[in-house]
Amino acid sequence: MKKRAFGKTGLNVSEIGFGAWALGGQWGGQDDQESIAALHKAIDLGCNFIDTAQLYGDGRSERVIASVLTERSEEVHVATKTPPDPILPWPPSPYCIVDERYSEKYLRKNVEARLKNLGTDCIDVLQLHTWTRAWNSDPQPLQALRKIRDEGKIRFIGISTPEQDQNSVVELMQQGWLDVVQVIYNIFEQEPAAELLPVAQETGTAVIVRVVFDEGVLTGKYNQGHRFPDGDFRSRYFAGDRVDRAVGRVKKIKEEIEDFGNPKGFSLADVALKFVLAHSAVSTVIPGIRNSLQAELNMGVSEKMDMSEELVDRLRQHYWHKGVWYGGK
Ligand SMILES: NC(=O)c1ccc[n+]([C@@H]2O[C@H](COP(=O)([O-])OP(=O)(O)OC[C@H]3O[C@@H](n4cnc5c(N)ncnc54)[C@H](OP(=O)(O)O)[C@@H]3O)[C@@H](O)[C@H]2O)c1
């Protein structure tokens, strides 16, 4: 497993991390034993970075991770997230008052809950789960998190970008508020390459890339007409004709790779991961993993040859900006 610098933090993280949303049970049923086996497998294969959140099963994902880490001797870095309180509207509206969503009192209480679930006395990375640029001129929650960090309960501070306006955090990065940003960047969503990723490089902000498979579709495993069960968040994300439209575009990506010759024998999932890793601003990419096989397949990609600049260039043509899908139809 190759490691990369995690911005200016001094941490070195595995270039492939573990996205632990599905472990919370919101992607259809999830057996904790399967989650535990997947985490062990990923760590066995050199993964030392896991991303989770309170909202992933109301702490269930965090607690499963904690149970595994107590059995391991390796140093594994965990990033978790605090949602606004109340959770809705998501993303925050331009009129939301920051102190009514992320007050210092609430953040302090929430950090204590994260520490308890993770079974630790210091959180490696605490990310605010969403944001609005309306708060940039007076980012009080980041000020509060700095105080909590100085008290020794958090090592590094981050924001997970609001999917509809990822560039809203750029100004905060430039002003030095953030150690870490978490961003959607994949073969479809390439907008961060325009501004956010170059700014991350200039400022030494660590970059966690989420949704590398566009919620699974970029692995090529879904066909036209595929339907996700109720209870799987993707039944909303891929509502109406969205699976069909996405699958049509994935077919074109597949044809592109075949036309190129695919000398390295990449699967579509490999291609999706290598495309993201080809950008040097990326510290770690966190594919969503829910079983040992996915852990093995995804961690194994680090050892494969890097993607040629020529293929990266061809894949850039498959850019498709559609972040507004998160609210469902
Ligand atoms: N706002 C936020 O901060 C936010 C939002 C979204 C995600 N995240 C984080 O980012 C992580 C990754 O995003 P994501 O899980 O939403 O989406 P993703 O990584 O784009 O897709 C994950 C899904 O792809 C499938 N998959 C994984 N590896 C595969 C492989 N090798 N071959 C075939 N299929 C494979 C699995 O689908 P099946 O379920 O069908 O097996 C898996 O659940 C999350 O787990 C979470 O930690 C954060």
C-alpha cells in the first residue's frame, strides 16, 4: 500500500482509505460481522485511514470501527463528522444562522459523543459534515473547534464539502482555517480540478476524496433498469431515469478504455480509483466498502501500475457535473 502526505499535518496515510458509510446500515441491510471482517481485511492490506460519521447509523459505524481498532496494534487514523443540529435543512440554506446549527455548546457535546463512540480521548480528524458559504465571513464553528483542538480532543479540523457548492470551502482553505477537506471527485464530477484541488496544493490542505464510484455506478456493475431497495439511500439518489442515464455514460467510459487497449487490465473500479489517484493533490481516496471482497479489491489497486497520463486525459472528457442529485428527485 502506497502512502501519501496528509497535507501539512505530518500524517502519512494510505492512498486508499476505507469509506464506512454503509457500515451504518443506510445502504440496505448490513451485518456487523461482515463490517468487522472488511475492516480487518483492509487493515491487513495496509489501510491506515477510515472515514466515518455520526450520521452513519447514529454512531453505529463509529462503534464498529472502534471495536476493530481495539483488536489491532497498527496506528489507524479515523476521521469522523459532526452534523449540524438540527440536521435539516441539508445543505444549510443561505439564511441559516450559524449559531443555530453549529453552536459551540452543541459542538462540545457532540465531540464528547464522538470520542465515546470511537473509544478514544482524541479524534484524529473532526469534520463538519456540511457547510454553506453564507458562514464564510464569520466561521464561528471553526473557531470553536480550534478551542476544542487546543484542549487536546481533536488533532485536525476539516469540512466535508456541501455537494451542491463544493467550492464554498476554498476561501476557508486560503485563510488557513482547514487542515483537511473532504470532496467529491470522480470521473463524472471533475469540477474540483478547476479550483479546489489546486488551492489544496498551494495551502497544504489534506484532501480526502469521497464517492469515487459515484455511489457504485462507476464500477460498471449496474445495468439499465436497476432498482435499489427502499431503505438504501441510493433509491433516492438514483430516482427516476438516473440509473439509466448514468449506466449509458459508464458504457461510453468502458468503450473508451477498450479503445485505448487497457494494457494494464484494469477493471472499471480500478480505473475509477486510479483516475482520482492521478491527481497529486489527493491525499487519500475512500471508496465505500461493506465486505471483505470489496476491501481486498479496492486496497489492491494501490499496488497496480499507475494510470498513464494519456488515459487520464481521455477520461477527462467524460466529465459530467450533477452534484444536485443528492436531494433526490
Ligand atoms: N457528505 C459526506 O461527507 C459524504 C457523503 C458520501 C460519502 N461519504 C464518505 O465517502 C465514502 C465513499 O462514498 P460512498 O460509499 O457514498 O460511495 P462510493 O465509494 O462511490 O460507492 C460505494 C459502493 O460501491 C460499491 N463498491 C465498492 N467497491 C467496489 C468494487 N471494488 N467493485 C464493485 N463495487 C464496489 C459498493 O456498492 P454495494 O453496496 O452495491 O456493494 C459500495 O457500497 C463513504 O463511505 C463515506 O465515508 C461522505
